[in-house]
Amino acid sequence: MPFTSGVYSGLVNSFNAAVSGTIIDPADWNDLFADIESALNDVSAGSIYATTDVASASTCNIGAAATASVRITGTTTITSLGASTNRFRMVYFAGALTLTHNATSLILPGGVNITTAAGDAAIVISDASGNWRCLSYQRQTISTYYATYAALQAATGGSSTAASVGGRATSGDGADGAFRWLAGNQTALVTADPQHGIYVPPTSDTTGASGVWARLTTDAPYNVRWFGAVGDGSTNDATAIQAAITYAYTAGGGTVYMGEGSWKISTPIALKSFVRIVGDGHASKILVTSAAAGAFTQSAGSQVWGGGVENVRIVADTGAAGSTIFNLTSIQNCVFRGLVVDGFTTGKFLSIQSATVSSPDTVPLATGNSIFNVWDDITVYGCATLMDLFGKYGTTPTASPANSSPVPDLVITQNVYRAITVYNLTTKGITIKGACDTETFQDVLLYGSANGVVL
């Protein structure tokens, strides 16, 4: 029933023109109740949940829609949502179009454009100046399947920000995994991963400047197949294996997994600090070619700390019988375990010749010493020499200005060699020279015509 007089004492707001403490203008009072009645009718009828269709346009004025829920139709690129102030809108998209990011008037998540897809949804608000901000954006399609890297690279995260991949070159080749799209300039990530084991740029921008697909690794080891290794015994996998090791090292360390396969290498693999190379025993065969002249080495002047090689089989390819399997200079706290070596009949299993450390791989206490390493559970079928351990003596100070500072010994010490069996040893077993002491040998069995230990 309409009111005709009285003193108003309620709150003043934008919906009520009456002023507190004044005589009520019946028109103001009745307008207020008319607004309340209308709002209650909307709630009871459900019209506040209705959706208004708004056609896409360069300026798509969703603030003028009568409902908070808006569906944008069409495919025209949107650069503005209009200038309506203090609006809240739930937006749905009927198809594919481009939302153009503007740092002032149309602020999108991540500061990048969004390519919509049918069924995508967003929540947007405008401020007192009519500038719009997207608070959230939800894809209709959460994850898309791609059979290969090539198919993944053809996409740019437009219709889906998550993907699963069946393999690198072919589905089922062992490089499968889950990826998510990282928008924005990701050139640094792509540069650090040239084999694209973790970060896969789209073919439309191979630098990663416009975004990149990032593999979800969780706590899994770095699989060499991710980085392009094939393991078929004929493809040269050295570059891919080294890329996996280098990436693990730059990421702070981890395990590089060489699963079942015949991994052919034409150059020796450089060990890195805090990176373990782990295989599946006899099923993981490293095939060393004559060009490689060895299986494992380290960068000149480096000291490898806390790494190692475990559970692999190392086999000589044609012409590689004279290779040195491990050709090292300075290693510390590393583990080499569960190795089977075959076919290096005129070669050498291990050579450690101490050298000055000039590039310590950012490890602590990079002294150049080879210390606290473990060589365990190793079987060698045929070699000329088991190991050469050559420490390097330093110099003492003299009165000569040219040699006024001492140069310390580069020692090989306190390493453990355990459960090592060698068959058909032809030249010599173990040679220890220079600054070497306190080495421990347990259950080392040498079978053949060679000398056992040379001091």
C-alpha cells in the first residue's frame, strides 16, 4: 500500500532518493519500494540468472546488457568491453575469437591475448573509470591429445592450455607426457633446452617469444627419449643424451634415465655434477663407436661432484675395442655401480689423471682431488688395462719470485673399489702412481695374463 507522509530515517543509497531525517516525498518512498518489489520479482522468476547474447565487435559493450550473464557470439576480435562502470559480468563464448590484452582498459591474465573457444567462460569486472579486468578464465576443453611433438607444436594453447602427447616422433616412442602452455616470452627456457626435452616451442615461433609448451615432470627422472634419443642401435644418440645431462645439471641436478634400448654414441658423454645416469641393467646398452674412443669423460678443467653412472651395459662397437671407458681427471663423491663392460679387448676401463680445476661446475670445495668415490659391482669382459690412477704432486714454495706460492697436490685418495671382476685381462690390472694414497680395494678379481698391481 503506498505511503503518503512520514519522517524517513533509513539509509541513503543510490537506489533511494529520500534523505534521512526529512519529510518523505511519497514519490521517492514509493519508487524505493517499487525497486525492491521489482528485484524480488526477478529473484522469484529467476530472471537474474538469464543470459543475454551480445555480438562480438571491436568494442563489445557487455556492460550495457540487462543481465550479469552474457554470451558473446561471433568471431570478431575484441579490443574493448565498453566503458560501463562498476559492472560484474559472467561471460561465455559461443566460438573462437581473440580477446586483445590492454594493460589499462582490458587486462587479461598473464598480460597476453586469449584465443577463445566455444564453451570457454570468464569473470570480468569494470572499475569506476570503465576499465575492465578479467579475474578468471576457464577453458571448456581442459586437455587436448596430440600424437607427436609436431602436432603439439602446431598448437599454441589457444583452445586448450593443457595437452598430452603420445610421443616425440611417433606415438609410443617413449617420449610421451603431459604439457601445459606457458604464455608470454619464454625464450630463456627454450634457449636452455635446445633439444626441447622439457620446453617445446610452437612452429609459429620457435624462439618461444610468444609462449611454449612445458612438460610436467614432477619428480620423474629426465628420460633421454624426451630429448630425442632413439635407442635403436643405429641412430647416434650422443647429442640427445648429453642434452638431458646438461639440462639436469642446469636445473640443479637429478637423475637421467636411460631405459631399455641400444644407445649408440659417437662422442663420449661428459659427466656433470649432481647428475646420476641410471639404466635398467643389461637392457640398457651403451654402444660405443670407434669415433667416440670412450664412453664417459668430463669437461676440461671441471670437477664432477656427486654424480655417477649406474645399472648400464657398455659395449664396444666395431673398431672401438681400444677405447677408454671412463676417462676422468677430477671426481668427488660419485657412485659407479652395476656396470657390465664388454668388447674392449685392447682398451682400458678407467683412467684418472689428476688435473687442475679451472671450471669447477659451481661445486663446493673444488680442489681437483678425486676423493670419496665408490666403484661397485662391476664386471668387465676383456680389456688390456683395468685402471690407471695417476695423482699429481704439487710444488713447495721457493725464494724465487716465479715460484713463490705452493701448488697443492692433486690427490687420488679414499676411494672404494669393490666387487670388481675382470676376465681376459691382457696387459696390466691396476697402476697407481703419483699422489695416490688410502685407496680401498675389496673383492677385486683379475683373470688373465696381465700383471696385477703396478706401483
